[in-house]
Amino acid sequence: QVQLVESGGGLVQAGGTLRLSCALSRSILNFNAIGWYRQAPGKQRELVASIRSGGSTSYADSMKGRSTISRDNSKNTVYLQMNSLKPEDTAVYYCNAELQVTVEGALRDYWGQGTQVTVSS
């Protein structure tokens, strides 16, 4: 079983910064990709940023230039640094890990419990 534990959320004023952490119970190099998603009230969950096992990263257009996803392999932890936060960034942020579970390529997703980010105007 894989466990993901997010931390670092909180209340911040517009223009502020937060760094979210996602600690995994297994080596992060085991996973195809690890991503941060968010879900605001009444909206669908959306991808914010992801990092693949090879190190390549991708970002949602809304977060490009304002966020950085990184990892510390020795700590099995993935981070999301968010800068210049806006009220519309308010959401529950979830960590997701994608694992290949069969040699044929079947994938399984694991999720953390989420951490609340609230940006006040």
C-alpha cells in the first residue's frame, strides 16, 4: 500500500507564497509521475503541476511562472512552491502518484488526503 501525506497548506494573503509537501511511503523513483491537483468548491479537480520519474515537469497554464514542482529523492518528498498567490488559487490541493502495476503497463493512482489552501484578497 502506498501512502501520501500532504502538508504546508494554510491561509495566505494575495501575493503571498506557500510551499506544499507530499511525503510518500515509498521511493518516489518507483512512480511514473507525481502530481499536484486542486479542487475548488463546485469545480472539478484539475492538474496543477507534475513531475515524471525522469525529472521532466509540466504545469497548468494558470500556474506557469508562479509555481515550481520539485522533489527530494532522499526524503521521498515532492514539493510545490507557489508564489504570487491569487484568491482563485483557493482550493484543496491533493498529491497524486501514478504507479505502473503490471508489465503490460496498467497504471494505478494513489491520492493523499489533501491540504487546504486559502488565499485572501
